[in-house]
Amino acid sequence: MIIFMKKFSKWIFDLDGTLTQNNIDFDRIRNELNIPKNILILDHLKQLPATVAHELQEKLAVLEHEMISETKIAPGAAELLSLLQSKNFLLAILTRNTKENAIRTLEQIALSAYFSWDTIIGRREATPKPSSDGINLILSKWRENKDDCVIVGDFYLDIESGQNAGINTIYVNETDNCSLANFSFKCLGDIIEQLS
């Protein structure tokens, strides 16, 4: 079945590394939290005793917050969101960061006006990606079904989350492709070309 991108009317975006240039220093976070390399941070914290995990979750949020001031917008992000908004499409954020940090990041890169705060979903509002919980929560807040919905992200967890929710997926990464995604692009500007 051929999927046409122009029909997508509900757009869910990952934030860090998708709408922003890579700003999260995961190596620094792993070092400060004493987490082994090549292990997903949130998955590791889930395995720890509740009191230890809570303490490290709070420290993680602080570390992520400290990195916001250096965040830069991804090329093509403002143009893509402006195009989607001009078509009255629904827009949301689904991140493994906290909602508070996501809002601050969107303010830092001047994209906050494109999103309603109630559809900015972080790891405290829903089970983090690759769970489909965040996508389902966004759809329920929109009071919409999953038809013509797509998630855009730069990491395989974004794509897996979309697949788990039964929606379309767009992978955006300049260094590699994702064969699991419905579409794979090097940059956000390539999406604009497909929608114009």
C-alpha cells in the first residue's frame, strides 16, 4: 500500500534531536548518574529500587535542564511547523524528557507558539517511548482517532512508539536511515519538499 505524506493531518514530534540540534550530552548524563554506556538511561533507572530511581530521576531532570540554554533549533523546523500550522494540522510533542524541560526548550528555540501545552507529553505524563501510551494520550486529548497521524523522530524508539500505536512514522537523521520507518529523511527540509 502506498502512503502519501500529504494526507497526514495529525503530527506528533519528538523534540531533542528532531526539532533541535542534538543538545543532550548523554555521555555526561551517564557519567554523572553512574550508568553504563550503551544502556538507555530511563530503562536503567527503571531497574533500580524506587527510592534510588526517584533520586536519580530528579538529578536527570536537572542535568537535562542545564543543557537547554545551549539548545539550537534544527534547520527547517520553524518552516515545517509553519507550513503544517498554515494547513490547520494538529501538532504535538512526545518526548522522553520532562514536560517542563520540553516547554523550556521550545521557548529557547522559539517554537512554543506552535504547540498547546496539554499536548506536550513527557515521561511523567505517559510511559516513555517505545510505549504507545503517549501517542494514545495525545489522540485522546485531540479527541481524534489514529487515522492520518504520523510521528516524526530521530531515534529508533520514536519509530517503535509509532508502530506500537499503529500510526505512520517518519525518521529524520542525517547520519543513517531506519528501514522500519514509513519514511526516512536526512533533514526536516526534505519533509517540506514532500508536502509542497
